[in-house]
Amino acid sequence: TEAVLLVGGKGTRLRPLTINTPKPMVPAAGVPFLAHQLARARAAGVEHVVLATSYLAEVFEPYFGDGSAHGLRLTYVHEEEPLGTGGAIRHAARALTAGPGDPVLVFNGDILTGLDIRALLERHERAQAHVTLHLTRVADPRAFGLVPTDADGRVLAFTEKPSRPEEIVTDQINAGGYVFRREVIDGIPADRPVSVERETFPQLLAERAVLHGVVDSSYWLDLGRPASFVQASADLVRGIVHSPAVPGEPGEFLVLPGAHVDAGARLSGGTVVGAGAHVAAGAEVAGSVVLDGARIEADARVHASMVGTGARVGPRTVLDGVVIGDHSLIGADNELRDGARIWCGTAIPDAAIRF
Ligand code: GTP
Ligand code: GTP
């Protein structure tokens, strides 16, 4: 089986984590997030993955190579100008070997899910569908693409990010994983930007193509925002969602080789401490991602936050739900909360920010 992974987005909602690193290469549970997706695809029997790159395209291949270390074959295709989700799928198809009627898996590069990929492929075959979509239910669907289906799973409509209350006719949303019949991909307009969500799916529906939705209730999280990215990493560390790529056994924390955690520090909630990072005595780090070479100084308290590569969090400083960009230096006795984002390379003096 073959798959296309969409990894070319700019990841604007995840800045500043995505200033130096494309979203799929930001580490979650100790490895680039993409490694979890590749491992899950491989476990489902996928043999060839085409990575559709655009933004910061050059960083993927040095890490993943030809894929053999990950048990599959990897091909890289690069869009000079970003072509959007649909354009990217069409552009990537040149690297596929699938025949016209064969199924091709397509995944957004920023979704963490426990979806049974084999079951999705089987449903696609059984429904004789042109496209089969993974759907999930969420409490508030407004920020997503709504996909109502009939009792047989046939897709009835697509409403991308509805603004009017009467448009909210279902809690089923597009979960960012698809099976395309190869010839459907070849029908997407080439060499101009196309959104699969806003253009391709509504058009296929208008043409009475068979679009089949599979509602799946396994773990699902969109990592597009910092809070959900940190959550995904913690859930991977704790084994709440399984990935064969996590470098360790499930537990309350994951300390990578070369990190130093003082005996008087406390790690919990699925925290990961990166290579060469330090956590000093009295520091408490819960449900957070501490990237390589970062320093958490004595008695600091870090909760549900992301501390960038080489950044420093000063003594007694409190972080709750914040992102510290790479190489930023946060002085002692600061207090940062509720979605604050500190850009890369910023210096904040001692006791400068309090609530
Ligand atoms: P935001 O800028 O924060 O919205 O993130 P994003 O750029 O990643 O956009 P979005 O979350 O809508 O993208 C969904 C998936 O499609 C992600 O995995 C992106 O990497 C990918 N993607 C989005 N646009 C493109 C594109 O033009 N080309 C390629 N190759 N992938 C894309
Ligand atoms: P010491 O406490 O230094 O003897 O470590 P350990 O033998 O318990 O090592 P372990 O592999 O359990 O932990 C790795 C590092 O994480 C150690 O340096 C611990 O001090 C540190 N650590 C931080 N918080 C915790 C915690 O809640 N439990 C445990 N066991 N270790 C923690």
C-alpha cells in the first residue's frame, strides 16, 4: 500500500515552534512528530510513503533518508510554490506506482490518531468509493470541516469552518485521513493551488461521486496549536495513544539520553526532557516538552508548556500553557501563563513579568 503525507504547510498557528522547524519535524515524545505517523503507517502495512513538502522542505530528507531505517520506502516531492492540500496530493501523485483503480492513503501531517488504517482501507473497498474519509466527532465542530453522512456512511455535504448556526448540522468532522482511488487524484487540476476540503470534495459530491465517511471513535487530536501539540506529546509519552516510535516504555515522563535531571526535580504528566537538557533541583515539570539543550533552573514550575531548543527558564519562574521559542532566556522570578508565546532568541530580565 502507498500513502501521501502532507507536510508542506507553514504551520502559522504553531509559531514560534515552526520558525526554524516545519510542524511535522517538531519533536513530540522525543522524536519528530512525523516519525510517529510513519511508524503507524508502517504498522498498518504501508510500504511506500510520498512526503509532499514545501515549507522548509530541505530538512526532512537528512533526517529520514530513504526510509529504510523506518521500515518503509520514502520519496520526497517538493512544491516550489505551496499548492494547498489538493494541489499537493496531485503533485505528489507523480511518485506513486498505484494503478488507476488502486487505493492511495492520504494523511494530513499534523494529526495524531489511533485510527485503524487497515479497517479504513477495507471500508473503502467494500463501499467501492471514489474517496473514503476518516471522520471523528467533536464537541465543538465550528473550527473544522463538517461532514454529515447518511445511515450507510454516504457523505451528504461538506461545510468547511461554518460561520452560521444553521450550518452546524452534525458533530462529524473531517479528521484529515483519506483513501483516494488513484484516478480521482489524477483528476485534480495540476499546477495551481487547490484545497481538497473547499474545492475537490464539494465538486466530487456535485458530480455524484461516491464519497464514503467512516466515523471512528479512537484517539484523535489536531496538533495545529501549541496546547494540542504539547497534549499530543504527553499522551504519547504516557501511552494514552500508542506509537511504535516513542523511544521508551509508557510512563509519567521520558528522559532522553544525555539529559540531566537532578534527583530533587519532579517530572510528571507525560513530560519529555530532550537530549542535553538540564532540569535542576526543586524544579517541577508537568505535561510539558523540554527540547534539546534547554535548561530549567532550580524551583521553576513548568506546566503544559513547550520550552524550545537551548532555551533557559530561570529559577522560580512559573510557566503555564506557554511556548518559549528556541534559545530564549527567561530570567528568574517571572510568571507567564495562558497561551503566551515568547519568540525565538528573546531575553526577558529577572522579575519582569508577573500576574
Ligand atoms: P497553519 O498555517 O497553522 O494553518 O498550518 P498548516 O500550514 O499546516 O495548514 P493546515 O493545518 O491547514 O494543513 C493541513 C495539512 O496539510 C498539514 O499537514 C500541512 O503540512 C499540509 N499542507 C497545507 N498546505 C500545504 C501545501 O500547500 N503543500 C503541502 N505539501 N502541504 C500542505
Ligand atoms: P535518582 O532519583 O537520581 O536516584 O534517579 P532514579 O534512579 O530514580 O532514576 P529514574 O530513571 O527513575 O529517573 C530518571 C531521572 O528523572 C532521575 O534523575 C530522577 O531523579 C528524575 N526524576 C524526576 N522526577 C521524577 C519522578 O517523579 N520519579 C522518578 N523516579 N524520577 C524522577
